[in-house]
Amino acid sequence: MSKVAVLGYGTIGSGVVEVLSMNAERIRKNAGQNVRLKYVLDVKDCTGTPAEKYIVHDIEEILKDDEVDIVVETMGGVRFAYPFVKQCLMAGKSVATSNKELVEKHGPELIRIAKEKGVDFLFEASCGGGIPVIRALVTAYTADEIEEISGILNGTTNYILTKMLNEGAAYEEVLAQAQEMGIAEQNPEADVEGFDPCRKIAILASVVYGKNVNFEDIYTEGITKISEKDIAYVKKLGASIKLIASFRHVGDRYYAMVSPFVVGPENPLYSVNDAYNAIFIHGNAVGDTMLYGSGAGMMQTASAVVADVVAIAAGRGETRLIDWSEDKLKVDGIESDRRSFLVRVSDDKVAEAKEIFCASEIVRVDGLEGEAGLVTGVMTEDEFEKRAVQTGIISRLRMR
């Protein structure tokens, strides 16, 4: 029998406790043994909750209990999570976590310690919520060189952009609605500024390429500057807009970016709407594949965490499959990336901008007077910036 301790009884922790109870027989069958909850660590007493009889307030009780062989970390952040998880691994206890900040900052160290101690450190739920992308990358794509991994990795921003596109609503209005519904945090900065998907793509790239990708090295642009007028031009083109995190391997160079992109109906990410996530993977042998599903939510994330618990209890030794060293992977800047752009310019600059940007299309939207949209020719980011300074533009969106 495996005994489990859960660190943190917040949204995800309570979901883990519920899944362990609700699906106990299914978990027993797939793990090959009973998996039982023994402790829940929290500062609160959690009176009246399913965790009440399991509550402890001191990590030492868990560390000293040899019956506990699996620890689930759902505390979030790194201030307490990092030392607690490290101590658990050092004590010979396997760990499953949903904490993307912990994994992005300390993943290679914690993986190394787990391997040295002969235990597991698994983190499926840190990227894509209920989408099993990490397990797929370390098992199903082992015959391929992965040339690109990209996608919609944040449900909050995808929900906001979907509502803006479908209803023509302002960003601030949709954000307020999302906060009322619990889809967006009261402090949504990590989501809307792109930091959340940036951490996730850094983790996925590190798993794929075997070296540490620092999220601070990735160019990141959020959705806060997108206006209703920008959206109107996107709709006129029959396109959609998505916050896409991408990582590409070209020759001996690596490129990464998080940014809003205009995507057409031919793009597989076009129809991924509301709070759903999708992860596109291109391998040199398998070609294009995509994983799709709920990227967040209490039960979806808890399901992914408990799947890691099952893998640990079944003794599958999945951590040995994760090749993520502490060596740093150099990420190149975006200056030489090539693409077209959707730009807005004032009427008096349309002719000049059409020539400067080698525009293939001029777009006008009913009701928007005194300006027009242009679809530029394909050019590098550096070339675009120089031309934008030369002519002056109102706004720009990247096209994919």
C-alpha cells in the first residue's frame, strides 16, 4: 500500500483529495496496490472538510513517517514549496506537483535529486492542466526530433480573446466578467501579461531538448494592449486571435516567443476557443500532431496530479525518462524571425505604408473612419520594427 501526503489544501489540493477518494478503486487497479491518503499539510484546520481528519501543520510529521512514500505538492509558489519538496525527495519520498513556478525554477535540481535517491519527481499538471503533454513527450515522441512545440497554454487569456472576438467587447469588460466567474484571478498579471504560458513553454522545451530553458530568456508579450478596433480587423479577415507560446529548433539554433497571433481557419489552433488549451507538436518523422483539452480547473488539474501518483505507485520509474540537465540552453532573440503582420495606419499614411511594408492586402472595417488595416509582406521582426518607425503605425499584430 502507498500512503500519500498532500501539501496544501487549496483549490488543487482539495481536488486531489476528492479524486483519491472518488476513484479509489480505479486508482488501485492501475497502481497495482491501494493508494491511501494519510496527511494533508495546511496552516488551516480545514474543519468540516474531507481533509479535517488528515490535517497536520508541521512538515516534520510527514518527513519522519516512513509509511508516507508519495507526497503531492499543491501549495504554489516557491517560498515553502521548494524547501519542502527538496526535503521530501532527500528523505526518499517521491513527489508529484502541479506547481509550474517550482518546476521552471528548480526542475533540473529536483529531478537530479530524485534520480540520486531512486525516487520520482513528476509534474504533469504543471503544463496544460489535464492534458497529458509531458508524459506524451517523454514516451510517445521518443523516435522523433521535435522541431516545434507551440500552442495555447493559458485558458484565461484564451477565454478573454474568444469573448472579445465573438462579442466585440472591450478587454477590461471581458476581464471583469472572467474574474466574476472565477476564470481569471483577481490579480491576473501572470496570465494576461503572458508569464504563465511563458513558464509552461520553458518547462516543455526543457523536457524536449534536455537542457534548462530560463523563462526570462523568452520574449513575452501579453494581451493587455489589444483593443476592440484590433479585433474588428481580425474579424474582417475571417481570422481569430490567440495568445501562443512557441519554441522552435532550427538547425543549431533555438527560438522562443509568447505573443498574440492572428491565425486563419487553416491553422489547427483557430478553433480552440474559450478556456480550452491546445498544444501543437511537430516532429521530423511524425509530422504535425495536436493535444487538446481543459488546460486548467480544479478537477482537471487534480486528475493529472493523481495520474502522476498512480505512475509512482505502479513503479513505472518515469523520472528516469526525463532528460533535463542543469546546463543552460541558449535561446536566440526574435530579431531574425520572419512573418507577416497586421498593422493599422491612419488614412493619410495608407499609400506610404503599403509601399514600405510591401502590403499584400488593404483592410477596411465599416464604422472605423480615418484608418485602415494592412497585411504586410513577410519580413523579419527587425525589418518590421525599422519600417514601422519610418512610417508610423497605430498598432500591430503578428500573423501566423
